[in-house]
Amino acid sequence: MAAVQSVVTPQAPIKSAPHAAASLDTEALFGETVTVDECENGFSHVVLGTDGYRGWMPSACLGGMPDVTHQVIVPHSYVTAGADVKSPGISHLSLGARLHVCPHPDDDGTSPFVEIDFAGTPGFVPRVHISPLSVVCDDWVAVAEQLMGSPYRWGGRASTGLDCSALVQLSLAVAGKAVPRDSGPQHAIGYALDETDELQRGDLVFWAGHVGIMQDRDRLLHANAHHMAVASEPLAVAIRRIAATTGPVSARRRP
């Protein structure tokens, strides 16, 4: 019988098969929910609630937690044992992690830390690092730009390492827009642009198996294996280089 559980580790691999050496397909983040339909060899076969991705996750990454209320809106945050900058660290969290903020009647919104439920343990995170799920960011490209320099990782979906389509998905999520995980289905985001349309901030440029975000009409931000990082470069430079291995631009879309 299928059961809904939560990810209780900072991030959790979703693999192609139930063993440690299997390839990484994607990752789930702390607080995201999955539906488990079978278990094998210490792994659970899951469907990720965020985007429907299916695969095998280590069962130790799963557990129960209260309903999420907030999300992390900065590249990295840390969970501490107390509401103090000198308090010992418990763990780290990535952009996009989902949190249950513990309600306190006397919280007037001025304390620099908020208490969260960290997999059944009280923890604290900086208030400026999180936002209620009901609040969306106006400039989602600015969120993506915060990740500049983050390592490129095939299948990665956390600020510690991510791929091109994860950069798009995580950044748009902070703006309240749920989009598919992979660049192929992401071709359906928004509406198509003609080649004669001038690109603008927030437009997406696609190649076969790759996607990048326009910072303005000339510069492209993308997680890529050439720089092995999230990097910004002139679109014209990227087009020439990618054409040699992948081919021409396959689509331009405006979310």
C-alpha cells in the first residue's frame, strides 16, 4: 500500500535502481514529500510530490514531519541547535528546502532566528533565509543569479551541485511557478518566441538536453559542464560553443 513520507535529510538521491552504485536521476530536498510504493535492498521506490519524478531513494532519508509552511530562498542556510549565531550547527539546507516553522504566540517577527521542526528535533534558521510558501519572489532570475559559481552536477538539484534544468526549476519555484524537472518537458514552459523577438530577462533558451536563463538580451546564465558550474556568459559565445557538440538552439520560451 502506498504511503506518503517526507524527506528528512538535507537532500536525498533518487536513483535509477535500488543500489548505491546506480546512476543519479535527480534529488529531493528536505521537507519535500514522496509517495512510497515498494521497498527493496534498503531503498524505497518513490514518486516525488514536487514534479512526479520516480526512482529509488535510500529509505533512511525518509520519515515523518509536520506540514511545511516555508521554503529556503537563499543558496545555503544552516540549522543550529539554538537561536544564536554561536550555537552549534546541526545541518545545512539548500535553496528550495521545505520547512515547518514552529508557531510561537509571542513571536513578533523581530527575532533573527525562527524555530523549525528538523526531522523531529528542534532547530533554528535565520529568518531572512526563509519565506512563507504563500509569498513569491518577483525577480526569479535574481534567485538563479545567487547560485552563480555553484558546482555543476549531473542529476543534482541542490545548491551544493545542480544541473541546468534544476537551476530553472528551483529558481522558478521561489516565484511560485511549478515546472517540470527535465529540460525536455521544460520546452513547454510559457510560450514560444520567434527568432526575430528580442530576448529579455527571464527568457529561456533551449538546446537538445540543455537550457539556460537570459539575464538580459545578451547574457545567458546556465549550469553547464563546460564551466562545471553555474556561469554567466554572452549568449552568442554559448551558441557557438554548444553548436559544435549539441547543435543549434531548439527553442526560445518566455515563462
